[in-house]
Amino acid sequence: MHAGEVEEATLEERDPAQSGLVSRSLRFLFRILGGWVGVALFVGTIAAGVVLFLVRDHLSSLGSLGYVGAGLIAFLGNVPIVPAFPWLLLIAPMGGIYATWGLVTVCAIGAGLGETVPYFLGSSLYNAHKENQWITRLASLPKWLRVLVVFLISLSPVFSFPGLASAVLRIPLWAMIIMKVTTEALKLWLVLEAVTLAERLLLG
């Protein structure tokens, strides 16, 4: 009997119910997420989302750092799998202070870099389930269709998870970053232009 088996058996003897539940939970997570890396990425993105949601009212203070702060807000806004705060709306008031092209550039790059975390989580999920027939079918779709799906997902202002989708659909990391940067730049530009137009209408 291996050392790990001996330790598991000892734990079960001490508290069979508790050790059995912990063991089953760990096996389930490992099976779904593909090992320690997947578990760490999943827990990390969830924890980041919770923390960012709790401090969302204070994130606007990063705007005092200028372009660096704007890029950091965009980065943090795209690390969680599910958006924890509307980072685009935090950037919008900065449009009247900084150049639009500068904000769009640094924020799009920050968003693209932040999306790499969900991408690596998606890669772990794919490696753990690449024998699944549904995963195989998705990954074998025509490349143009897979790219289109990710591009449309990236355009969504709410359920935007192109990193996770790109990894599962076997789209290279560099291609995902390009699509993310492009779509986030477009969305932010539209938001900034809408704010500018609204200010002009209100001020006459």
C-alpha cells in the first residue's frame, strides 16, 4: 500500500463520514477541472470575483493613477469568469479627462491580458475532458465558425467569457487576445462616445 493510500485509510478510520466527503469532493473537482492547476485557477477566479465585487465601490479610485489605473481596472474586470463589476462604466467618467484613444488602447490591452486567466482555466478543462464527445464535436467545428462564436461572445457586454470559450474551442491564445482587445476597444469607444454625446445634449 502506498503512503497516500495509508494516509487516506487512516483518515477514514478517524472520521469515515468526513474523510469520505472530502475525498469525494476532491476527486470530483480534480475530475472536472483537470488537477491542481485547474482547481487553483478556478478557486482563484472565483475568489477574485468575490473580492472585486465587495470592493467595487472603491475601484474607481484607481482612476487617479491615470492610464495605468484605467488599464488595471480593465485587467481586474476580466480576470473573473463572471464579471464582478461593470468596469466599462468605471472608465466612462475618465473620458472627459484623458484622451479617448489612450483610454481605449490601455483598457483594451488590460482586458486582453486579464482574459488570459480564464483561458488557462479553459485549457485545463479541455485537457480533462477532451475525450468527451461534445468537447470533441465543438473542437472539430470549422475554424471560421469557432472564431465567429468567440468573437460574438467577446462582443457581449454581460456574458463575455471568450477566454474560456477559446480554450475549449482550441483557438490559440494569441488569436483570443487579438479578438478580446478588438472587441473591448470597440465597446469602450462606443461607451465613451455615448457619454460625450449625452453631455453635449444635456449641456445644450
